[in-house]
Amino acid sequence: MTDLSKMRNHVLGFGAAALAMAAATTLPSAVIAQANPTKSSKPEAMVQPPPRSLIQKLRAFLGVNPPVAVGGSRSGGGQSICLLSPWPGIPVGVSTPVLQAVGPLNEIRLERGDQILWQQRASSTQPIEGPIAWPINPLQPGEQLSLKLRPRGASGGDFATYSLRAAADQVLATNDRQAQALGRDSKAWSRFLGQLKPEQAATAAALLSSPQAPIALRQSLQCSDREG
């Protein structure tokens, strides 16, 4: 009888251990199944293209954005630059605008008069591409700078030059607050920009150059000789 009892206890113990192992292996699977949709849904929402109607409206508001020819005595390839941010021809309406051009670059400079405030040069293998966070102190009301861009393949000294002038104090503060309020929600951006009127083109240009603006929205504008 003693041996039989021991055998029964051994079987019962083995069964309990098997149940415990099963519980330990099934619980993490349930947690992972719940977590995966949350992780995959956010990137998918972020890469959704902006509404075409909104892009057409913004283009009509902002006007023509022609590419600027690269100048310099040694430039012979007819190269040009398309600047997306800050939007050319309109006062810069946020204190820390993103710098973004279409295509790879060899060099970027910010200058005040003859003084180089900041510059970035590409390596022989890695061009400068994509949006660049404002690299110096925030713009002050009415401040004027020159932005110089040298595309990939252009000779040294061959730049496209843009004149940047910061808006008034109240305009900078208002637009900075609005961009912060919109955050990173692309749908909120589309709703807000979609309700702007033609006379608010400067507001649209300012917000599109802010760090919070959706990259896809800014890239969709392009220059006047390019398709969005």
C-alpha cells in the first residue's frame, strides 16, 4: 500500500507540474497577441499620404515655388535646388524652422552677411538628405539670414542662395504654440490646415516648416515643375 500511495502522489505531482508549465507558456503568447496590433498600427497611421485635396489647396495658397538655379563660376550642369522648408518668398513664421530641400546635398550653410554661422558638409560616400533640425539659436523677430545649399555633384562655391527673414515676435510665438498644440497627429494637422483661408497662407507656410509638421505633408508640396 505504501508503494501504491507513493506512485499516486508521484503521478499527481507530475500532472500539477505539467499544468503549471502549460500556464507559464500560454500567458506570454496572449500578452504578445494583444501588444502586436498596437505597435503595428502606429507606424501605418503615420505613413498615410495626406489628402490630395489638401495638397492642392496648400499649393494654391502658397503660390509658385520654382527651383532656384545653382550659381557660381564653375557650375556648368544647369543644376537647381527645390527648397521645401522654410517656404521661399514668405517670412519665416516659426523660431526653429526645419531645413529641407529635395534631393541630396553636398553642403548647407547659414550665414549672416559674410559670417558663416553654421555649415554641414557631406562625406564622399554619404550625402546630406532629408529634413534637418534648426541647428543654431532660435530666430529672433525680424532677423535676416542667408541659407545656401549646394547640391550633390556641384563644385565648391556653387550654391543656391535663399534669403530668410523672421516674422514679428507675436507671429513667431503664435505659430510656435499652434505647432506644439497640433503635435504629431497627422489628422489634426490636416484638419487645421484644411480650414485655413487664402489670406492665411503665411500661417500655413510657417506651420509646414515647424519640426512637428508631418514630413509626408511637407514633401508632397514639391516645386512648381515637379509632380506631387
